[in-house]
Amino acid sequence: MGYDCIVCAKQVPDTKRITGEAMKEDGTVNRAALPAIFNPEDRNALEAALGVRDAHGGTVTLISMGPPSAAEVLREGLFRGVDRAILLTDRRAAVSDTHATSYILSCAIRRLPHDIVFCGRQAIDGDTAQVGPQLAEKLGITQITYLEEPAVLEGRTIRARRNVGSGFELVQADLPVLVTVMESANTPRPPAARRMMKYKKARTAGEVARELGQETGEAAAAAEVERRCQVLAEKGLLIETWDLGTIEADLAWCGRLGSPTKVHRVQWVKLAGGEYREFPATDEGVRELVTELIEEHTFG
Amino acid sequence: MANFFTDNQDIQFLFEHMDPARLAGIMEDGFKYAEQFDHAPADAADAVDNYRRILEALGELAAEQIAPTAEETDLLGNTLNPDGSVSYAPGIAKALKLLAQADLMGFTLPYRFGGLNCPNLVYTMSNEIVSRADAALMNIYGLQGIAETINAFADEAIKAEYLPEMAAGKRTGAMVLTEPDAGSDLQAVKVRGWQDADGHWYAQGVKRFITNGCGEVLLVLARTEPEISDGRGLSLLLVERGPRVKIRRLEDKLGIHGSPTCEIFFDDAPARLIGERQRGLITYVMSLMNGARIGIAAQSLGIAEAAFRVARQFAHSRRQFGQAVENFPALRELISDMQVDIQAARALTYFAAYCVDVEYGALRKLELGGAADPAESRALKAESRRYKRLNGMLTPMSKYCASEMCMRVANGAVAVMGGSGYMKDYSVQRHLRDSRITTIYEGTTQLQIVAAVRGVSSGTANSLVDELLQREPPEELAPLAEQIRSGSKLLEEAVAFVKAQGGTEYMDLMGRRLVDMAVYLVVAALFLDHAVVNDGKKTVLRRWLAVKMPELRMNHEIITSGQRLPMTDFEALAGPVPVTE
């Protein structure tokens, strides 16, 4: 039997490539200065889902909530093998915190068959690790966080190994479940060349309109956009676009309105090197060093 | 993310400069495949975009997933299990899985067999990228020539049975040629291919030094005509891995530890004939070998690039006498010339790969009946003949040039790093060990020279240089073009002198020097072509000429001296054969 898997992926600024302009004056991330990438642990989530499909059959649907540019993440998913890609985009969803984001995602996922929902453990821009668990709560399904190796599926039961920091837990649950996946869980597969050659031409309706506008130098005519989308759809190359209307979301729960998180203050931290202490290479010295590391919470 | 394609400016430049759109036109047969396969490109720009994307994906895979495993693979090697099976090192097994997932194991195969239908040039770039990550992995990845050979020469049933699985990476191959008494001299192959009363083929005998001999699809060179003792008595058999194919031993080697080198006993193993009898060595293996030679040239480039980068970084950060060691003139020269050496071998190898594509294109068009009229057909025939002649020289020349370069650069990298380079803490010692095989397998350096010198002595090198110099260079480069022209005259003189000696002995004795002269000139002419559009290459060309033209004159002097002491006075020069107790 197969399983219907949903993968949530986020397009994030590549925080490994920090430059001087990475942060704006107000302390928020300057997304324009950093390349946008597929959130690394979401790749592991995608691989976990594709692995389930390889072993058991079923489907993998990739959803990315974000600005129109998140279509790139969906194409990357198509290159790697997803069956269906959905862009969830709406201006009214802007500045959603984890609470609003998980609500919006839950509205979308309710409309799709789902045995297992895979999320990356956390995104490298916010590092909250909250969206997965909150999404499970809103869907009313079991959550298994911190998956650190491929899960085992038997009928309607999943067995998984969770990383709990100082050790692991083996847990078992009935489907449907939501799983958050860590980097150590698997090696994400590379894009498959033949799929890449095909799906590099996949577009959202928004992209079709934009490209048409660039060709003609004027606003795209709706009828022509629709015609082109139709051609793409026939070839399986149209990336679906959903908005808050499509998923019948309650606007009071979305965007700024639906986000209880208020940023009080952003503090600049300057990391300065240069200070060091020397410990003698004696038993006493080592004891002193270890004690200090424990006291400063570097260890333990 | 690290990427071995996008971080390499020289490969980037050559990819743009070498007209991949023309090659796409050749490979795509008028872009007719787009109707049949939804991933096939609709036009040249689409195809070139595919090539770039494929190399970018491979570049990331190589840098992020493969390179980090190379050290462990070198340490662990492969394992021959008690049941006769072979387990790859974990890094190699993982890499092969990822390469298969990436659809990269049928790089040049047609779409209908699940391949990517890429030109040889792009495949060559991919071989370099893989080798930079792990030279040993390239020995398995680079065996795609096995599938190409099946595609070119086997019957349709064999193709349909094997090629899709090979393209999917489910089966790997091996070219099974060498025997204990048949190394460079493949005409001496003894493994017997015989037919039973029902016409079924079998292979019997021992092969050794077989790269990936544990693979599933073995192309075995076997004597099917016992009454003919030379190469015409040999045919190519396809043997599948099975109970009658026994891996008896894995060699313990200096380098490329991740590449399993097997001794195989064929115990009357069931076989199938590839193509026609008696053409095994003279047609099929020669074709396979030519592809493999460019593959090894690319492997050499990858190893050298990897070694160079470690040394370049080290020389920049290592301080002695109060400054970075890269500031010392001796190291400046060593490092500069390592880089120029790499670019030279890359220019030559990629050009050879490009010419192979063009020859293939002409042949293919003729084969498919693409010529519009008899005049075009004649032109295509002439083009294919011309490129065949050119490739007959360029293929062994680039294998010779790149593999020797690889050893020099890897050695230089250790020299730059001094004691650190000699330690296993750094990868350059591995690159040095890996480099050593490149001048040996797929035909030793000495054999490449024998093959290349034919073209050099028949004037192919000179006419190629003339052709490359035909385009009037910008004024500032004109004096450099003049230097190349005068060098070309010296090569002509040297060739004429050698020919006047009669026989082949003096030609063989001076072969390396003649081929070196030709390499200096062909590379210079290619650099000149690059320098017209790329400022960095102007400096590279100036340096190349500054060091190679004096060497060219030296070789001219030695050749035209007519001195042949190594032949006439060998005993006196080499001394007596050491007596072993």
C-alpha cells in the first residue's frame, strides 16, 4: 500500500553566506542581499518523503508558503521527484509568525490527502522549530519531532527514532502523523537530470504573467496568460498556486493580524575574538578548564 | 553550497567559449527528440542550458557529497568478501547511488535508453569534476564507455537488455582486456572464447588488473579464432557477472584505493558476442580505448586541480621568515607554472573531446542520410576523415600531456607544502599517489607517444596549428602568433630530419620530443584563440611561450643532432643488469 506524503518547504536566505549587508538597520534579515535557497532541513524532509514513496509507493506533494519567488523551491522539488507542487502565496499572509503560518499551512493540508506530513526541524532564518509542532496541533494529528534516521512504516503504524539531545527515543504512532526531520536523518538526493531538463520549464501562473510582460513590455493580457497556463498544464508543467481564498482561511488568523509574536527589540551582538586564557597541561589545569566549560554551559 | 563546476573559472570559460550550441546541434539531430521525450531540448539554447544545469548539479554533488568521503575511501579501499563478491568503500557506494539518482550514469547514451544524450565535451568536463572530488570514483563513473561501446556495436537485443539498466546506474561495467602476459601488447590475449554446438558463447581464462572487474557487465577481449595468433583473432564478448565469473583477488595499489582492481577467472562463463567476430581489438576495443583515454586525461585534470587548490591555499596562509611562503620567487614560479600546466592540459583535452564530437557528428549525419546532395555527402565524408586523423593524434596526445601534467602538479603541490604535504593530514599525498596511475593505464605514456607521433610526423600537428592561427589576432597578440609560427617551422625541420634517418627506430627514440614540440605549439595556438576574448589568457599564453619555446628549441637541437647513444651504447649507459642472489 502507498502513503500520501506532504512536505512543507520554505525558501530561506542562505545564512551561510553572510556578508556585511546581511542585516538591515532594524535588525531584520536583508533577504535581498543573500541568495535564496531551499531550507536545508526541508530537503531532509523531502528526502524522507521520497524515501517512503520509493519503499511503499504513494504520492509526495510539496507545499511552499511564501512570496512568488518560492516557485524556485517547488521546481527544485520537482527535479527531485515530487508528484505535485503547490505554491501557497498571498499578500495577506505576509509577516505571519509561526502561529499564523502553521494555521495557513493547516488549512491547505486539510484539503489534501495526508498520511504523513514532513517538515524540516527548523528553518535557518528563524530557527524557531515551531511551525512543525504547531501545524500538528492545528491538524489535530500526532507529532514526532527530531527524526534522526529513516522511519519504519508498517500498515498504519510508524516507528521512528527521535533525537532528544543527550540520547534518543524510539517512538511508535498511528497514522496520520507529522514528522519533523533533522539533517542527520538522511542524505537528500540530488536533482535528477532528466526531471530537471523537463521541469525547468515548470511555471506558476504568476511567473507566466511576469515573463509575458517582460516579452511584450506591457501588462500581460489575462487571456494570453490563461492560454499559456493551459499549454503548461497539459504538459504537467503548471505549478499550482493557492491563495488564502483557495484554502478558505480565516483572515483573522493570518498575516499580521493572526500573529501574536511582537518583536520587542533586536539586540546587536558583536562577537569579538582575541581573549583567551591559558591552562597548564597538568591534571589540575585540565580540571580547572573542564570546570569552567561546565560553568559557562559550553559543556553539558 | 560548494560547487566544483561553478567555482572553476577556467572550466566556466571553456564551457562558454567552445561553442556548446554547435555540439547540441550535432547531438540532437535537428532537435527532433523533443517531440518524443519531454525532457529533450527544443533548440540549441535549451540544450546548452541543460548542459549547464547538469554540470552545476554534478558540481554540487561532487563538492558537497563526494569530496568529503574521499579520504575515508582512500583509507578503507574495497573488500573482497569470502563469497567472491566485492564491497565498495562506503563513500564509493554512496556516491554511486547519488550519481544514479541524479541520472548521470547514462551521460552520453541516447534518450531512448534513458540517457542524457550529452556531447563528449560535456561528459569530459563531468569526468574532471568527479575526479577532483575522488579520483577513484571516476574509475567507475568514467566506465560509461562500456555502455557507449554496447550502443555503438552490439545488436539491438543486447542494447535493449543492458543499456537502460546501465543508464539507471543499476549495473556498472568493466573493460576486461589485460592478462598476465598481455598488457600493452593486447594482441597476445589468451583468454579463450568458444562456441558450443548450439552456438552459445563461453569465456575461459584469467584476466588481471581489471578496473571494476566486480561490475555486472563485462566486455571481455577473447581469442575466438585460435588459429589466428594476432589481434585479428580476437573478438569482444559480453559476460554477465555470475557464478562462473570468479574474482580471485583485489590488487593492493599505490593509489586510487576506492577503485577495485580485480583478477578474474572466467570458468567457461556464458557470454554473448558483441558485433562481429575478429573485430574485437581492431575496431571495438580501439574505439573504447580512445574514449577511455580522454577520460583518463580528464581524470588527470581533476586530480591536478584538487592538488593545486590545496597547495595554493597553503602557500597563501603558511608563513615563514615573517611572510607568506607564496611571496618567495621559487614558489611563485612553481605555483604559477602548475596553474599554467593545468590550463594547458585542459585546453588540449577539451579540444580533443570537442573534435571527437565533430567527427561523430559528420559520421552520424551520413549514417542517418542527412546529407542533402552528393556534394554535401562528399563534404561530410571529408570532414569525418579530417577529424578522424586529427583525433588519432589529439586523443593520445591529450592523454599523454594531461597525465604527465597531473604527476608534475601533484608532485609540485607536495613540494609547495614541504613536510606538511608529505603527511597524511593533507590530501596532496593522496593526489600524488592517485596521479601515478594516470600515465600507466589505458596505454602507458610511451604508447600514447607512439600513437601521437604518427600524426605529428605526418604534418597533422603543423596543419592544425596553421589552421588555428588563420584568424588574424589583435595587434598586441600578433608577435606571440609569430613566435608560434616560427616554432612550427622548427617542428617541421625536426620531423624532416627524423624522416630522413629512415626506419622507425630513430622516430621511436625521438617520439617524446617530437610530441612535446607539437603539444607546446597546439596548446599555444589554443591559448592564443582564448586570449583573443579573455585577458587572463593573454598572461597565460605569454608565460607558456616564455617557458615552452626554449624547450621547443632544445628538443629541436637534440633531435637534429642525430645522436642515438641510448640505442648504440645501451650497455655502457645503463650498466650491467643487476644480479639478484
